Amino acid sequence: EDQVTQSPEALRLQEGESSSLNCSYTVSGLRGLFWYRQDPGKGPEFLFTLYSAGEEKEKERLKATLTKKESFLHITAPKPEDSATYLCAVQAYETSGSRLTFGEGTQLTVNP
Amino acid sequence: NAGVTQTPKFRVLKTGQSMTLLCAQDMNHEYMYWYRQDPGMGLRLIHYSVGEGTTAKGEVPDGYNVSRLKKQNFLLGLESAAPSQTSVYFCASSYGPRQRYGYTFGSGTRLTVV
């Protein structure tokens, strides 16, 4: 059974204070690892897809990295508008319907 | 450029009542999904469809039924609502097996069963 564990559950940062979110996963053959951002009252919004260990993707202040057992979402010099819940999900090669298994998310608050 | 549209956005049901949640996508996606999101539980897959006329069970299918009569629509039905079905329901869609761009999600339906 595929499993995704995200830590910490919640993170408070001051504006400009860089940090990282963790996503540990167990999957029988990783096809892809996904990061989403979810704002209150809205659906998750796609950020990145990572396919293999060593891969990195960047978007503005966000950088996602992948190893064989975990992924990190690095946030550099965050701003208050980066406050959101960040979700990690995995897709396994053997999963029918290309289903994603999601973690519970990390709620990030960036204070001005 | 609507993406994935869910209706209704909010609903309150009494225990035992039935209702249908509608999901419509205009991106010509083959795959569609229904998830529920609960505090401390994350997103859990209810049912999914890999094409028009097909449906399959996900992780938590009990108490729900689905239909995909048209490619662009995916309906989620609750035949006899229970308080345990109080949740936020999200519909999502994707092109197919290669999830290069992940899912596109709707904005959700907040359902309360009293």
C-alpha cells in the first residue's frame, strides 16, 4: 500500500525566513511525485511533478527535490502570500487509473 | 477557460436524504476522480473513471455511487446521506496515465449532513 507522510503538520515562518517541508513516501515503483498548493476554501493547485531521484524543479521562491525515499519543498525568503497548505502526492506504476495517494499536508503561515 | 466546475458549492442535508454532486470539465480530459477531504485524513479517493462509460472504486467508496455518461461530466451520488459523509468533496481530472501536469481540481463542495 502506498503511503505518504508529510512533516511538519504546521510551520510558522517570519517573512524572509527560509525553510523546508518534508514528504516521505513508500510506493511500489514511483511513477511520479507531485506537489500541490491549497488555499483555504479552494481546491489544490498543481506546483511540480518529479519523476526520479536527483531531479529538481523550481518556481519563484519554491524548489522541489526528490530522493528515493523523500521529497523536500524548499521555500526561500518566503512572503505572506506563500501562506497555504502544501500537499504531496505519489503515483505508482502499478496503480490503475493513475490514482494519486496524498499526504495530509503541511500548513504554512508566513508572518509579515 | 473554466477548467473543472463543481456544483453545488455548499449543501446541508438531513440524514437519509439523497443528492447528486456534479463535476464538469472542459479540457477534454480522459480521467476523472472524486476525493473527499477531512481534517487529519487528507484527500481520500472515493471513485474514479478512466473514460466515458467507465467507473471504478477508490479507497472509500461505501455509501457513494458515480456515473460517467458523458466524457466531460462525472456525477457523485449519495443515496442515503449519513453524518459521516460530512466533508469537503473535490472533483479532479487529468489527461491520462502520464500525470505530467497532475490533476486539475475543482473548487470543492462543502457538504454537511445533520
